[in-house]
Amino acid sequence: MGSVLELDYLTKPIGLADLTHALDQQWLGSGESAAKTILIVDDDPVFSLFVEQLVLSLGAELPCRVNSVATAEAGWAQARALLSD
């Protein structure tokens, strides 16, 4: 089984409607219901936690795992690690 890296991003400020729309596109566009991994990259730990909690609150409708990191470099490293799993 292969891995796919798909990049998408939202810019601040984001609202719940924007986040929900972006997440819907990930699941509706793929036709899959399997859990996905969402990586949040932001240098503001409070904002990262806020987004993580928003994403997890949608977990019943959109099964996912959420990871967050504080820098772009850490984001790339985390993405590489996730793809190698």
C-alpha cells in the first residue's frame, strides 16, 4: 500500500466554516471514509491547540489523527515520518 502526501493550507484568521469546508473537501473529494492524518503547522501553540480541538470535534463525521508542529522544518520532518509509517 502506498502513501500520498496532499498539501492544503488555510491562512489566518480562519473560521469554523472555512475549516469545515477544507476538511469536507478532503473526505468528499477522495471518496474514502478511512481516517486521515492532519498536520497543523503554526508557530503559535495556542492557535495550534485551538485548530486541533476544532478538527477533533468533527471526528465523528471526519475520522482523523491530528499532529501539530511549530515550524515548517518540523512540518516537513513530520510529513516524511508519517509517509514512512
